[in-house]
Amino acid sequence: MLKEHIFLYRQALIFLDGCIIASMCSVAYLFIRSVNQINVGLARLLIIPVAMLLVWHLFKFFKLYDAFRLKKVSTVVSIILNTFLFETVLISAIVYISAKYSISRYFYVFVALLIVSLVLEFLVLSRFFSRMRMKVNHQNILIVGSGPRAQKFIASINEHDEWGLNIVGIIDGDPKKVGETVKGHPVLGTFEDAPSIIHAHVVDEIVFLVPRTWLSRIEKLISFCETEGLRINLAVDHYDFKIAHSRTVVFNGLPLVNCSSDPDLSFSLLFKRLIDICVSAVSLIVLAPLFLAVTLAIKATSKGPVLFQQKRCSRNRRVFNFYKFRTMVPDAESRLEQLQKSNELKGPAFKMTNDPRVTPLGRFLRQTSLDELPQLWNVLKGDMSIVGPRPPIPSEVDKYNNWHRRRLSMRPGLTCLWQVGGRNNITDFDEWMKLDLEYIDRWSMWLDLTIMCKTVPAVLFRTGAK
């Protein structure tokens, strides 16, 4: 459904995107050259076709052109913003590293204008194609099934005349429903009546929206539709997922429905990993003198190793070596059992105000979060991320409830929602877990950026730190 003339529509959108990008890049090139009164060389001129190709590939990667007439404006805006965020950062980094060219401030103004132009183009084309479909490209569909999923599907079609879909009628396996109406459309007959119904009406496609227990009952009807040359659409959302999102994938020719409750592993997560690498690598170099100072201070004030190492759980319970500057006495782990009665956190994790195992210097390191700095090495290695749920120890995970374990579906991080929202002021383990799951469900690059910005004042002013 909704694929008639899709190739033509997609090519038109790609062509117009190219025209807008080329026009805006050319205007920016001519404007900057006239304002700066300099002769912009060929190397800078080549950025126009390079930028066009990069934008096209990113749009395709983010699936902007796939069923674009059904996409919400917010989805399109998000794709365009992510695309130009990546491209702007990439071009700025290349220019900075080359140290040969500089980027004019007008460049960013034209990027903003280009984003607005592409969004307006989408709105205009989407409205135009919708009107064209309503007038010249109707599709007649026959629906098999009248349950809740079928009713939801029919209601969505009723609300969108611009889709150009006309429901001929409904077929159901229950003879008692024949003659009834579902969302304004008649139940024309049963599975056995399907051949005569199809022959009596103009039917372009047939949509099967039946319970999974009916799959064997509709096998004969599907075979008949295949023989008749009808397009067959079979709904495969047989399970009512409350959290997970599904998508169809093809593995060696076998179509599979992939259901996942963690963020879709798209280009945004790759971009997140690139930021982790850049931030951790630069931070380790820039903060090297601070690392040395903390190392000397620990050595001078207490006996034992400088670094504290512990097994922690990463994504999907992968175990890794977790590093911190040591803030406790050397035998802290062996004394943990004696202090369990003083645990202030409801749940499997341990937290205690004025923990007697913490050294005086360690208390300062914890309040300023300087003890967390060695985890930048964990970030660089890929065990952790800059932003993400804090990594638990395996023994804590063993005590998790089932819903707690979903926090392991994303790579752990140095900071997250619960830390910028009060850090150690949270004493309910379930509340902590809910904040981590909220982060996973809402995840985006913008959320990561917001958390990173809030982390700085939380650390500087020691908000909720103990």
C-alpha cells in the first residue's frame, strides 16, 4: 500500500533536495566571497558537491525518503537536524584539523536557512502528493479480520483521506458478524465467501489483520489471493509490546520481525560513540597533569594502590574492569558485609553517608567527582559512554527484578539523569532505576547534550554529593 508511483515521488524529492542544497551552497559561497572580499579557491568550491553527496547519503541512512508521505513533521525535522548537526561538526573538524582554512560565521547562518528550506519543501511536497493521490491514485483494499487491530487500522484510514485508500469491505472468520459494520464498513462475508467477494468488487490489495491463532485458517485464502495476483499484506504484530518497538528485517532471504526495547542502533548511536572517543581521548590528554596530582596525593595520604579496580556490567551484562581513583581503605570490600545494616538505599545497591571506609582525601575526591576520571579510559575502550546508566556490579544485577534488567540494554556512562537530578539524594533504588529507564526510552543526542551540560554545575556545586 501507498507505494504506487513511489519511485517517481522519491526521485522528485531527491532532485528538489539537490537543487535546494546546491542553490544555498552556491549563494553562501558567493555571499561569503563578496563580504570577505577574497578570492575563494577551488578547494573551497568543491565543498558544494561534497556537501550534497554527504547530505543525500545521510538522508538515505536516516530513511527520510522511505514512505516520506506518512512521516510526521517532527520526524522529518529530527532527521534534517541530525543530518546537519553531523555534517556541520564534521566539516568544522576537518577545517580545524587542516589549519589551512577557516569557516565564516555566515556558514552557520546558511546552514540554518538550508534546514528551514528543506522542512518547508517537505511540507509543500507532502501536501501536493497527498492531493494528487486523493484525486488520481485511489487504492481499493479488502480487510480480513474485525478485531481490535483491524479496527485501529480502519480508524487510521478513515482519518486520512489523503492516503487515497478506499476500504471495499471486511471479511471475518465468524459467520455471526456478516452484515455488521465495523467503523462504518460492512462485513461482507466469511473466508469461504472471499473468492466471490473479490470477483464481485474491484480489489487492488488485501490486508490480513487476524489473531496469530488464525494463521492456519487463512493459509488457503492467502494461496488464493496469490494465485489471483492480488497484493497481500500480512500484519505480524501478533504480540502487544508495551515498551519494545518492532521492525522488519531480512536475514538470508527470511523475513523476521525484530523487537527491541533499547534505542534503535542507528547512525545516532554511531555518532554518540564517535563523540565518546573524541571527548575521552582529548580529556585524557588535557587532564594528564590532574591525573598526576591526584595520584601523588593518594600515595602521600594512604597506603594501597592508586586505582580501584572492580568488575562491573556493561551492555547486556558484559563484564569489564571498572577503574576509579581509590577513595577507601585497602580492605574496604571485605568490610562491606559488616556495614549492610547501615545501607541507606532501598534495594540491592549500597550507599551510606559518612562511610567509615572512605579516606579524608577520598571524601574530597568523591564530592568533586575527581575519583571518576579514570573511567575516561573505560569510555575510550568502549566499555562505557560519557552519558548512560551507571554500571552495576554483577552481584547487584543478580538481585535485580526483571524490569530492572532493562537498564542493561544500553552502554553504561559516567553521568545520567539520576546524577544531574540530585545524585546521592535519591535513596529509593526503584526510583533510580525508573530514571535510568526514562533515559533509555527518551534517548537522543539532544538529551545526552542536556545531561552533559547539567553535569558540569552539578559537579562544580557538588549537588547532592556525599
